[in-house]
Amino acid sequence: MNNSRFFSAKNVATLGVLLALVIVLSVFGGTINIGTVSLNFSLIPIVLGALVLGPLAGGILGFANGAVVLFQVITGAGFYAVIWQNSPVVTVLVCLLKTTLAGVLAGFIYRAIAKKNGLVATFVASGLVPVINTGIFVLGCLCMSNAVSIFQSSLPAEAGFEGMNVMLFILVGLVTFNFFFEFAINLLLAPALHRVYTVVEKQFIK
């Protein structure tokens, strides 16, 4: 889709629907908290927006998700409260950048690969979003390792994280489960996203 056509009425309407979906999923049911991890279903409309409307839309949707997550961090408890109190600047950057960059890059990657195979491009873009999202989260946690260590030390001994290296704790205690879940869900939904993209592209966007 040409950038000059991005702000057409139909495109803005489509973006508005996806934006509302991102916010609703983020706030009212897009996440399931299991211990210290959060399963983020709101990545799915970010992928769809990147496919249908391109990198700019992916970035806008990702930023919206990040803003909601930031609000949840600021008002949250547990791990959220610890990182916000001890590393607020890094926390803001991580929350806003991880899904924003994921949406932008997914849009660019999809466009590049879709010239040869649209379905393969959908799978790659769908898998890329949780990879980038988690990768930036891990880097952010390393940048605020002191805050992560404080949270780790606050966990009960029976959790099994006592004395664990901070990097290993980030990967095992904070990342592993939700990353693989999000990655698997995005790949499983990739064929459906490709069909939705085909319908929207033919009937609404052009």
C-alpha cells in the first residue's frame, strides 16, 4: 500500500478498528497472567495491522499497546512495581519501544517477502513480532538488572530462583513461557491472518 494512500478514509477506519481491538485486548482480556509472566494476545491485531496497512500502522498499533502496558506497569504490583520504582526511565522506553518496533519491522518484512509469497510472509511477520517484543524486553531487563535482582530476591525460596544468575532468571522466570506461547499462537493464527488480509485488501482497502 502506498504511503500517499495511508490516510484515506477507509484506511483510517480500518486502523481505528484495529486500534480499538488492541486497546480492548490489552485492557480487558488480551493478557492472562500466570505467575510473573503475561500472555499478550494484543500482539495479534498489531500483526494484522502491519500486514494490511503497512509499517506505519504496525508502529501506531504497537505504540498503543505499549502505552497501555506502561499504564499497567505504573499502576501495577509485583514485578511491575519493582521495575517502575527502581528504573522508571528504562521501563518507559522498554514498554513503548518493544511493540512499536515489532509492528514497524513486521510491516517492512511482510512487504519484502510478500512479493514472492504472501503466506510465507505472513508466517514470518507473525513470528517476528513476539521475537522482537521479547528480545527488547530481555535487553531492557538487562539494563535494569538491579531492579530485576530486587524482584528476584523478593520471591519465596520455594519458587526455585534463589541464587540464580540474573540473565538466567530473566530467561527462565520472566520470558520463557509467555514467549513460546505468544510465538506459537501467532504462528497458528498466521493462515487465518493471511485470509483476513486477503479479504480486507480486496474488499476494503483498495
